[in-house]
Amino acid sequence: MRSRSRIVCSFLVCVSLLATPLLAKKGAVNAGPIWIELGPNGQIIARNISPNTTCPQISIDGTLSNMTVRAPQTLPAFPVMACEAVIPASATSVSILGQKLVLPVAKPQRLIIIGDTGCRIKEEQKNGTTKYKVQDCESGKKWPFHKLAKQAAAFNPQLVIHVGDYIYREAECPDAKKCDTSPFGDNWATWTADFFTPGAPLLAAAPWVAARGNHEICKREGGGFFRFLETTVIQPGSPIPPPCTEFTNPYAVPIGDVTLLMLDSSAVQPLKPSQADDDDEPEENDGGTATDSQEQTYAQQFSALWGMAGANNWLLMHHPLRAARHAKEGFEGVTDTLWTAAGNVPSSLDLVVTGHIHFTEALAFDGHPSQLVLGGGGTKLTKNVKDKDVEGQSIGGWKVTSAKIIDDFGYATVEETGTNVWNLNVYGTDGVKQMKCSINGAQMTCKKQKSS
């Protein structure tokens, strides 16, 4: 078996990849990716991945201060500095190396939701034979994340929500036509190829809320996630880089009329083998079934999260609370550990926003919060799940009253039109609207759009 730790990228090439199209203007300082992320209680965190040996200064309302080292250079895997700074909510102007950051607004009314964006390169061992699942990472049609990111940025969002799974290049490329000398594994070359370079327009467009997916667990790409995207701010005396842990604490992000309730579902396992992922994506379950301790941990986290709830809430995590997927022997839900641990959800929970299943799925339930899955952001798609196979089914005791499923690449734009009333539109890689939804509290109605 090939070693997944190999980096197919020289130091100079890795660093040159920092110069993303949006940031690398002629004569400009090579600052690397710069963005804002929202953490617990809406804490505003500026992040920079610097190719230099020191972190840059940040200008906040004209006052310069040093950014904090979140993770130092670690050669050869991470030949970059991860830097951060907390921005006061009162700040009106923030820049790093002359590049102005888009600050959050108190009540964002234009949102982007996207997830599962990386390009799949996977090696499997079956019966002593090595097999591969390889997307065409060289094709904008077959791996369209960069196109979706550019389109989504043109929407001029005020907030971007990514529901997890940023990295899918987990094996050495076996097909030069599809992925040439692609990097793979948990290293900077892979993170920039799979996420930071194609996602650059969207990263620069607005503040981000970033969920953790199962591809970011510690035995996969968790090291990079904790370096770059995890929201715990480094405090004096804290270890750097921040250590990867299996579970992180839940937190809440208020965004005006809605509170985003953030849960790290990355490590979840099913309680029953029947709830494991189907044969098309066997690795997504990461092996095994849930233990009593894991169920108890999630139950405690849900209890803490419900205590953070506001008047109107969206639950945001990677794995669906209740959703459907294809299985050879018929309909299956995913995932029973989460719906068991969640217990009776609060009446103020309106919507569950997730990824993990690689398509768009909008489910309405009888008397329960709606479920929205947006996992078609670029990686290999899930196919053959039909609306009619899901409608009327019971998932974890909730009856599906309406199911709208689109097995195509896409992302969602969300606009608030009234107090906790939203219009949601799903767009594909050609910019054509695939589906439109109306969200009014816990009520969601969706209609697919006919292709022209």
C-alpha cells in the first residue's frame, strides 16, 4: 500500500499555491489566504495562512497589532504559518498586509450554504486487491468546486456556511489524466489544492461558519482542520499547533433573527449496523458502531446546545439529524446515533442544516423541524435516491411529508425576506436554479425548477 503521508509537492510549489487568483495581484505582497471566521457567541476571528516565518500585523480601525501564531511552520507537511487575531465587534475597518477583510453584519440576510467540496482520490483494499475511486480533478465539470465558489461569491453574501468535508484527496493519484501529480493526505499542499485555492473567491467574499466533517477526524485530515479552521482561539500558554481531539465543544453563533447551534458530529458512529453508510461510500462511517460512551457524549452535547438556543434556531453540523440515502435493499435513514442522542428537540428548532450525503435533499416532517442537506459542493455525487422513495417514510420516528432530492452539484443562496422568513435557492454549476424553497420558521416548502 502506498504511504498516504507522501506530499507530491516541492516546498516552492506548495508556497506558490498560496498566491490564489483573488489575492495575488501584480506587485502585491504574497499574504496567503486571509478570511474571517465566526466562533462561539459570534466571536470574530481573523485568520491568515502565511508563507513567511512570522505572522503579519493586523490593522484594526487604523491601529496595528501582531497576529498570534496559531500553528508554526512544520516542514515538510505544513511549510506555512497559521495566524489569527480576535476582532472587536465594534471594529469598522480591518486589514492584513493592505488587504481589507469583509466584516460580519449583526443581521446577515444573504447567506451561502455549501459542503463536501473536495476532489475524491481514494484507495481501497478489498480481498487483497487495491482499488481506487478517482474523480477527474482536472475537469471543471466533474469537480466543479472552483466554479461553484466563484458563482456563490458573485451573490455578495454576508455569511458563508460550509457544512464540512473539505479534503477528499486521501491517496496517491493512480490516473495522470484525472489528477496528474496531485498531493494527498493531511498536509498544506492538499489543503490548498482541495480547498484554499478553489475556494478563494468565496473565502474572501464574507465571514465564514465552518463545520467539521468526518474527513476532518484526527486519523484523517484533522490536523489541518485544527490548524486552519477550528474556532478555539489560542490563549497564552496553550499548545501550538492546537491538538486534534475527537470531540469539540458545541457552541452558538447568533445571526440576527436566528441562532446557529453548532455541533461537531465528525466522529459519529451508528448504533446499528443497518445505519452505516451504504456500499458506495463505505469509508464514510470510518468503521465500527457507536459505543454507549459515544452516545452519552453526544447526548450531553445536545443537552448543552439546547441550553444555548435562542427564539429561532438552526442546528448546523456535518451529518444529517434525519435524512435518507440510497441502499441496495431500499430506503435507509442516517444516522440513528444522532437522533437518539438529540432526544426531544426544542420547539424553537426550525431547521437542520448539514452535508455528508453528496447531493441536495430538502425534507419536511409532520410537526418537526425541516432537514436540509447540501453535500453537492464538488465531491463524487450520491445517485439514485428518488423523492417518491422517501416521502411517507419514517426516519427516527419523524414522518417525511415532503422530499425534494437533486443528485447534482450545487450550493444554496438564502435570503431573509421577513422576520425568520427565508427564500432558499439551489444553483448548479451552470448557474441555473435547480430548486427554490420558502422557509418560514419550521415550515419549509420546496419546488424543483424545470431545466430549460
